[in-house]
Amino acid sequence: MDDFHRDLGKEGAEGDPEANRESVVDNFDDMGLCEDLLRGILTYGIEKPFPLHQQAILPCCQGRDASLQVQAGTQATTTVAIVTLQQLATKTAGAEAKSCRALVLTKSRETAQQVHYYVNYLGAYMSVTSQAIAYVSDMAALENGNDIVLGTPDSVNSIVNQLLPLNTLSGVKTLVLYEADEMFTRGFKDHIYDIFKRMPAQAQVILLSATMPMDVLQFTSRVMREPVNVMVKAEEDMSLEGNKLKQFYAKVEREEHKLDALCDLLPLLNTTQAVVFCNTPRKLDWLAECMTARGITVSATHQDMSQEERDLTLQEFRSGSSRVLITTEQLAREIRQSRISCPTIINYDLPSNPENYITRVGGSDVLRRRIAVNLMVKGEERMLRDIEQKHNTQIDEIPMNVQGLMSM
């Protein structure tokens, strides 16, 4: 596309984010999604659409440009997966079907792989191919044709340049910029524009961004045509609703008995991985040392560690090198934004106030059944009741036979 400035209507990207707000569609069945995609959504546990799903999926699937202001997280990532998969559900046969049809740009290779994870799982029953690319060695992803290609702007641009004079982006119908503000901050602006110039004039543009700095606004105003604008507040990502979350408490007589209770509980839950919350770094270090001494491989991260140390620890846990991640409340959001998929959350310490409970257990991966267990000593019953009242939820006593909890 030689001219960035596409014909804009009166409702351009610079308008009020609420001005174009679409009608809320609160049921997947009413979004016109194909049966195989609906099957994938339901199979992996998303029963009720998140706020972003309700407002963005239908207009995006209708082919409209969209500017979505939302924090990165499960509802943002699944929105990208659902929209791109649905757009490809009616792909045509022939040469076009062998080209890249949807291009998803992300801030990092890791983020591309995370989005790719959701595309694969939600599209498990669809004949759609996808690949996350990182290096020129991944050139075949564009050269031989994958329906959905994901990668950083510099990687995609480098591969496209290597493939010239082949017009490898001529079949792209949808371009997604995931965490656009982060990409512009990281210096990918020129790469993004270079990619955009090689795309068909009629290509749909979907942009997701937690914030709307000037670079992002300039991009939307130059390339989007009468976009739907949706803003989802960060707090809406922090919900106990719509998740397959079962919550329990386990009574412990005294504080010093918690270690034994935790070590006994982990094998009974038959969980692949668990995140354990402590209230202080000092308690965390002590617990990690004690569990290691008992032969349990753990990862530990807290706010007193450097960012590099924390990143390495999260990577270690994500790779499966350890089954238990011990952390503090202060890093709950960082862990959630890293999109670590974990079926079990254990509060070794109850949070210091009811408001912080949802920081630990809310907004986690909805694609799996999850369980939260709270270790409670005598005298903490009131705190548990306050948590229930604050978040309008119910926390039951853990049953004697806990082996089947994850399959309930």
C-alpha cells in the first residue's frame, strides 16, 4: 500500500473511544461463529464471553477495522485468536488458500508464541494452519503458506525482505497489532509501516493497546477506516466470573503446620503446576528452602529480586523445570501478564486484606479448570468471610477426598 492515508469517514480513529461502541453480545452463539470454532471455545472452558469478546468479536468478524484499548491478558489474546480463526473459517480454495491470510505482530517472540498457543487450542477442530516465526530460518512459514503467521515486526519484515520479489503479503486479509504501544516503544514503528505498505489496500486492521500514546494514535488515524473503538477497563480483566475456578479452604491448627499441609496437598491435587502465594519475601525464601530440602523442585520470585532474575525464574517455571512457583502478591500482576497457564493456586498465607484476593486468583487462564486453595489457621475465619463478601463468591471447605477436584 503506497498511501498510508486511507479514506476515513466521519468516525475516525481519533474520536471518543466510547463513540463507536457496539452493542454488547453476551453469548457466543449469537456472534455467528462457525461450529468448529464454537466447539474449540467450549471444549477449552470459555463458557461466557469476556467484556472485550462481547464488544469486539462481532464487528471484527464483520471485517471492520478496530481499535481496542485493553490490557494484555486472556481476554485480549483469545479475542485475537477467535477473530483471526473466524475470518479464516470461510477461506477460499486455490492459490489464495496457500498464502498468509492473517498476520499478527507482537512485541516479542515469547508473546507471539503465547498468542499462537491460543490459536492452536481454540482452532483445534479447524483446518487452519499457523506458525510463530522468529528467524530467517522460519522463512517457509511465509514462503510455503500458513493461514496465520505471528511474529515481531522486525522478524516479519526481515523475512519478507529476504523473499522479495515474491509478494508474500498479497493474500493478507487481516493485520493484528497486539500490544501496539509496547511495539512502538521498542522501536518497531518503521518495521510496522514497511509491512503495512506491502499489504492489500482492503486489508482489515485490528489494533490492541493498553494505552494510546501519540505514535499509536497517529497510526490509527492514518490507516484505519471508520474503526469500531472499544475500551475495556483493566479491572474488568480481574474477575472471578466466567472462569472455571473452584475455591476451597483447608483448616490448619497452627502456623507451623502449614508446611506439612502444603507438601501433603500438592500430590493429592495431582496438579501439573501450582503457584503458591506468601505475604512476605522473607516467608517466601524460608518456604522455598524448606520445600527444596524435602526434595520438591520449586521456583521462587519476589519484588526484591532484579527484573532479570524474575524473568529467568518465570521462564524456568513456564518451561516446566519446576512444578511449584512461590511468589508474593506484589508480583501477581506480573505473573498474570506473562500469561503463565497454571491450574492450581495456593494461598499459603491469606492476603492481608480482602481486596487483594482477586489480585492472586482473578483474571487467570480461563481455558482450563482451575482450583484455588487457601490455607487457614485458627482466627482467620473472619478474613475468609470478608473475602467471600467482598467478591460475592463462595469458598468451601476442601473435601476429604481431593484427588478428583481437577476433574470436577
